[in-house]
Amino acid sequence: MTYVIAALKILHYSVIVLPRLAITMPTSTSEGEILTLKQVAEFLKVTERTIYRLAAAKKIPAFKVGGTWRFSKAEITEWIQQQSKGGKADKT
């Protein structure tokens, strides 16, 4: 298996692009968008502390990068839909 590797220079950082991986990236900008804790709080119109507590309690989809919480906008949107249905998707 061979890969075509292209080196790009953006803001003085070298980046290697693997075409096979690039194809799997989301085509919609909001589909793969990653939000900060502050952005999620603004999106949901609650305090940052509320989002922090939900994330720490694993009640909202979240993950940590370098010790800071990050959120997938697609997962947050899905979570909102589940909440408005009154339960989790795995319940019938």
C-alpha cells in the first residue's frame, strides 16, 4: 500500500496530508465542528459552569484535549434532540 504524501506549509507549520484520510473528513463545516466549553454554553444559553458540571458528570457528550473540555457540535445537536424526546436514544 502506498500513500501520496504532500507537505504543506501554513503559518510556518509543516502539515502532512494523507489523501485516504482526507476523504473521510466531514464535508459539512458544522458536521465536524468542535466547540469549546464557552461556545457550548453560548449555544445552549446556559452558564459555562453548568456545561462544566454536565461534562464532568458525563451527562453531555464531551471529551478532553490537553485537560480542557471539547464538544462535537453534531453530538451536542443529537443530545439536544434526545433531551427533547425525554430520554436517551437507546431506550424504546
